[in-house]
Amino acid sequence: MPAFTRPLTLILALGLAAPSLAQEATAPAAPEAGTAAPAEAPADAPAAAPAADGIGEPYVQESFDAWQLRCVRTEDGSDPCQLYQLLKEKESDKPISEISIVALPEGGDAVAGATVIVPLETLLTQQLNIAVDGGATKRYPFTFCTEVGCIARVGFTKEDIDGFKKGNIAKISVVPVADPTRTVDVDISLKGFTAGFEAVTKANAPKE
């Protein structure tokens, strides 16, 4: 499966568009808590080149074990950030997927929005499957695919986020088109997630 390489500004554009999920995610009692947001700009649209003074320049503000707080520099200093992890194939250690998470405003069923990108060779009808520490699997539909991969933009409930904070490993499972009889599993390390989620929540909070 192909490795993923793309500008951070593109990932942020996808991840930080997630507040709309606060109104669209289903209630926590539903077995499939996340919902896909409407497709917007194509994910393969070229990102704007960083300005000479550093505006638009991506950077890692802080690391939390397996997670990074990644931000994009803005002129007014209100740099948008995301909690990010690059996911690798166990056998080859090659990048195979990635996840970015942002906290959402209070008041909705979803308390966090996530963007997950997987290879193009994914059977979309089998959806994106996520389970924490071997627990119940939740399924999320894919939103759209581009040249860089297939993208699921979902909402996580408070129950989901609490599970991430308490867990050790979240497993992503997808079904390859070439062999629908098997699944491809990729681990998301939850080490450092609690501190990282608190950091991204604070980073994107409205400035007084």
C-alpha cells in the first residue's frame, strides 16, 4: 500500500473543518457514533506556499509520546492546531494511514472531530472500523477519496474520547478491494493521548 506524504496545511484544512460534526454526529447511545461530514474542497488541491515571513508555515509545537501537536503559523498568532499521528504497517514500518483530531465546541453530541486517511485500495462499503483494546468495534463511513487516499471525517463522542484516554491501543481495520475476505489492521498508540487532547483543546480555544 502507498505511503502518505502531503502538506500539513492540507491535513489541517480537513481536520479543522470538523466543527460541523458537532451537529451531525449521532447520539452516544447509537452503536455508530460518528457521522461523515459533507465533502468540501478536493483533498488534492495544492496548498498555498508559506510566505517569506513564515506565515502559513507548518510546525510541531509539542510532542506527547506517540502524538504530535501540529500547527500552522498565522499572521495574528491564532495558529490552528491538530493532534496528529502517522500510522505505520507493522511488517514493513511504512506509513499506511494517519489520523488527526481536534476538539469541538461544547453543546453537540460529538466532542471531537477526526480525519482519518487510508490507502485508495480500500473497500469503501465496509467502512472504517475502530476498536479500543479489543472492545466493541465502531464503524464510520468514508467521506470521499482523492489521489492521496480515502478520507473519513467523523465525530467522536465523549464516551469515545474517554475510551481513548483510558486505552492503550486503538485498532483501525479496513477491507482491501483486492481481497474482501481479509482485513488490514493498523494500530493507533494511545500513549500520550490524554495530554495531547488537552493541549489541542487549549491551543484552539477562542482567545480572549
